[in-house]
Amino acid sequence: MGAPLVAGTDCPDLRTLSAPPPKALVNRRFVELFAKGHNLVGQHIRFLQDLVTPDAQAMEIVGVAGDLREDALNVAPGPYLYVCIAPGGWPDPEYVVRAQGSPGTLEQAIRPIAHQIDPTRAVFGVKTVPEVLNESLDEPRLKSRVVTVFALAAMLLAAVGLYSLVALVVTARTREIGVRMTLGAEPRQIVGQLMAGVGRLLAIGAAAGLLMTWMADRLLRTQLFGVNATDSATLAGALLTLAMVAAVAAFVPARRAARIDPLAAIRGE
């Protein structure tokens, strides 16, 4: 499967494993967790059920392999013990064949080789590694699509709410705008002041949102795969969207308010 050999040796030729003593490999995570980083090559290990069997032999650890994601792609590698088993020594094995070129054409050649190992063995479910990996991502992919739909809906609701709030705030300052224009303020100054105020509010909200995202980073990290909880592109896209919505929400009513008659604005007409 391409896992690097960190220490020791690989399993011996499987055809020579019919006689004891049994051999085994462990992964790097196993060494870190149970041996605190000490060398385990040459050490022996038993399963708990073997302790009550006097004839059971302890397995010799002959090597340490690199970590692989055995359970799922979004699950961190855990401690694993790989037992070197002779051909036909496992009731329901899964064979892995390394191929050059297209592996789909090797299916007919694989079956007779498997039957040479065990004539009663049924060969089924032949798949390439990319197909297996793709199938393992079906559930995370479905979850991500559902989360994406809810995220887009939340973004839309936030955008509509932000537009309405900013437009309401600007409209409520119509009388103030009229007074300033009466005192000689230019329309562009009015628009600039309103946009600057909205910009400050947006900056405060963005800072608070980034802070809460950073605080929830550890929780979010367990729910994500292939992307960081503080992914800069995602956060930048969300901030840019809200900034554009806020800019439009402030500019449109501010420009309209800057064009009204100052006296009519003061009278509230």
C-alpha cells in the first residue's frame, strides 16, 4: 500500500509463515502511544485471549511501518498492529494487487492466482484504490453538500438582514442629513460619512466573527476534512460578500438621502 518502513524489516515471505513463531509489524502511532517512542523491534507481544492459552506463542515485532489512515480519510491514524499471516490464514481476506497501467484488465488474471492460494475462495468486489477512496467520501461529501446549502441560506439571510438594518439606519438619519446639508455639507460628504460609519460597524462585526471562529477552531476542526477551520479563502469570501452587501445597503439610501431637499428633510417630509 506504499506505507514507508520506519524501522526494522517487512514481513518475511508469506509462503514461509506456515510455521511459528508469528511475526508482526506496528505503526508509528503504536510506538508513540504504547512505547513512548522507544524501539519495539525485536520485542514480543500477545493478545489478551492468548494469555489463557498455554500453547499460544508471543508475536515478534519485526518492523515499524508509517501511519496510514485505516478507518477513514477524515480520521487521524490510530495505533495498529499488522500480523504477518500465511496465505489462507484469515477467514475473509482482502487482497491488494499492485499493477502497472490500467488495473481493470487484471481482474481475470487475479482470480486464478487467488484460487491457487485457496480453491474455495470466492473473489468478488474487485475495485481500484481510487474507487474505494471515492466511495469512502460519499458520506462526507453528502454532509458537506447539506452544510453548504445551509451555509448559503445563512449567508443570504445575513445579507438580507444586514441590508435592511443598514438601510433603516441611513433612512432614520434623514433629518440629520437635512440639517448638515442646510449648514453647507456637500452630497459627497454626506455619502462618505455614512459609508465610513457603516465601514466601522462592519469592521467591528468582522473582528468579532473572526475571533469567534478562532475560538471554535478546535470544534470545527473535528467536523472538517481537507480544509482548515480558519481557511483564509473561505473567510475572505464571506467577509467580501458581507462587505459588498453593506456597501450597497449604505450607498443606495445615502445617495438618495443626499439628493433630497434639506428643508423637506428637516420637516420630515
